[in-house]
Amino acid sequence: MRQALPQRRILGLIFLTVLMDIVGFSVIIPLFPHLLTHYIQAEGTSGTLIGGLSAAAEWLGGETPFIKAVLFGGLLSTLYSLLQFVFSPIWGSLSDRFGRRRILVITLAGSAFSYILWIFAAQFWVVVLTRFICGMMAGNIAVASAAAADVTDEKERTKGMAVVGVAIGLGFLVGPIIGGLSAPVDTHPHPVEQSFGLNPFSLPAFLSACLAFLNFILVWLFFPETLSEKNRAQRDTKRPSIFDLANVESSSVRRTSLANLIYQIAFTGMENTVVFLTFALFAYSPRDNVALFLFNGTCLILAQGLARFIGKSLGQRKVVMLGMVIAIGAFCLIAAVPSASLSGHVVSWAKPLFYLGMGLISFATGLILPSISSLASLYSSASDQGRNLGILRSAGSLARVIGPLSAALLYFKTGSHLWVYITGALLMIPALWVVKHLPEPPRHSQ
């Protein structure tokens, strides 16, 4: 029998687990434009999966490799997120039934396997397979959030959610930096690489695999079970279902998940197109994007730290509302960034305006994500933490199904970022209305 660990140590293990998982996942983000363009050029347009997709994109009006890459990036993100949407509440409910540790071990092992496959993804269909497996295993954040809720009472619930939120923010800071720094300068495969089934992006894939394997070992050796047998037994009669998102008993959790869904449709649309936008406007390479992700991650982490303190005075609901107001202005600023002229010239103030908008979006997200997770957790009973937080994450995953593909299609059809970001600003209005009408949890539970 494992000896009980102090709360601080358990939260530290949760932080490391979430951090390493997000870092491994986000390594691929700055690589998308160059990765997809590489496979289009390497495999041609006949007899391959990407060839068929390329021909379909041309038929729809996408003639340049860049525009095709925008669409393919949206499709890959949608595939991953669709599977995450399906499996996140399932893993969350299974963790309510069988315990957090066991489910974390399973999902982290699956993630490690997917990254190992990516190392040897000499063909595009293998990349698709890796995203398929990784998406199926992407329920570990919901399970880790439930574990944080297990070891904190209502008065400290925000602290537990902040640990997960800061780990996510730091992961999205470190992962793209690793991806950018390890990105190849030359994306043309060499004979030695081809003979082993490797590809120009095998080094970032190897780093992701190492992180996932290390995370698996960490959980296997040190992570304690945080859910008591008593609370576990209460979930035995309820079977997990993707329809839990619509049928959840708590109306407050349901509306919180709806607000999360709307906000993250806008945010993930931005997130999916930003590396294509920097490529189009400023000719950024993956390594050039390192500075952008460092700036964004810093703004996000600062805001998450601030959210914990102002939540005590304003309440979590008002912190979320404040973040959404800031996001409206940020989306409008990025929409106002002018595209390059016919000569390829970008006005001198375009880059400062772009960075200001990106910094504000990241700051808004840092306020919203931990606070909205805290609200869902505070609206939940002890035995429903895994299920309801899984539903909240599933709402975010559904947004990642809708947002990236919608933004990619807008970008694909218009050839401009303007309507992607104007749409993001408009989506904040109904999200803000939903949050405004949520009940405020009792002040003593903040």
C-alpha cells in the first residue's frame, strides 16, 4: 500500500505530468506550415494520401502550396481534436471508476507510442496515424485536473486548477520553442534518412517521444492514487458517453462548458492560423516563431498568476468576463494588421500591432482558462469531478474540432486573416453573455 503523500507533493507531480504532456504535444505547432509543404512536395499528387488531398484542394480553389498547407493544418488539428472530444469524457469517467493513476498510465503510454511512430513518418499517412493515436490518448489533462480536485477542498480548489492551468500555459510556451529550435533548416530528406524511414522532422518527434516516455515513468513510479474507493464506487453504475456534454445533470457545469466551447472556438481558430499568418506576413521560419511563442507564453503565465489573486476579490465568474472583454479587443487588433502589399512590403507598424494583439489574447486566455476550470470544479460534487472536468475539457476539444477547420476554411477561401479574427471577436459576445448569467459560487469557496 502506498504511503499518503502531502498535498504539495501531489500537486507538484500533477504539474510535472501536465507540463511534460503539453510540451510533447505542442512541439509540432510551429512546424505545421513547413511540415505539410514538405510532404506535398515529397510525395507529389498521385497515388498518395496527401496527393489526393492536394488535388481536392486545387479543385476547391487552393492553388499555392501555402494555401493548401493552411487547409491541411486545419484538417490535422481537427482529426486530433475530434478524437480528443470523443475520448476525453470517456477517460474522465473511467478514472472516476478505476482511479486516476491507472488511466494516466494507459494514456501516457499511448502518447509515447504515437510519438515514436512520428519519428519514422517517412510518408504523410503515418503522420495522420500518429495524430489519430495521440488524439485517442488525449484524456490525460482531464484526469490530471480531476486528481488536482481530489486533493483540494472547496477553499483550495482554485489553487488546484491553477496548478494545472500554469502547467498548460508553460507547456505551450516550452513546447513550441523546442519545436522551433529543433526544426530542420533543410526539409529535403537525405538517403540515410529515407533508408531508415526517417523524415526531416524526426528530431522534434524524438524529443516528444522522450518527454512522453519520461512522463510515463514518472507516473508509473511516483504518482499516487488520489481517488478514494468510496468515491470511486459511486460512479460504477454510470457508463461513460460522449453525450454527457449535453446530458450533464448540473446546469451550471453545462453552461460553463458552453462558454468554454464558444471561447475556445475563437481561440483555437487563432492558434491554428497564427504560424501560417507569421509565415505570410513576415516570412517567419519555425525558429523565427520561437520569440513569438516565448512572448505569448510569458503573457499567459503572468495572467494565470494574476487570476488566482484577483479571483479572491472579484470572483471567478468576473475574472472570466474580464478576460473575454480583453480578448474582443485583441482579436480586433490582429484583424487590423495589414497584409503585405503586392510588392511584398509590410508597413513598419504591422509587427508591433500584431505582437500587441497576440500578447493580449494570451493574457486573456491566462485569465479565462484556470478560472473557468475552477467554476466547473466548484459546481461539481466530489464523485463527479472527473466526469464534469472531462466534459469541460471535451467542450474545449469540440471547439478544437470546429475552430481550426473553420478558421482554415476562412483563410483558405478568402486568402486573408481578416475574417478569421473578426469572427473571433464576434464569438466573444455570446460567450460573455453566457458567463454573465452563471451563478457565483459562495465567496468562502473561492
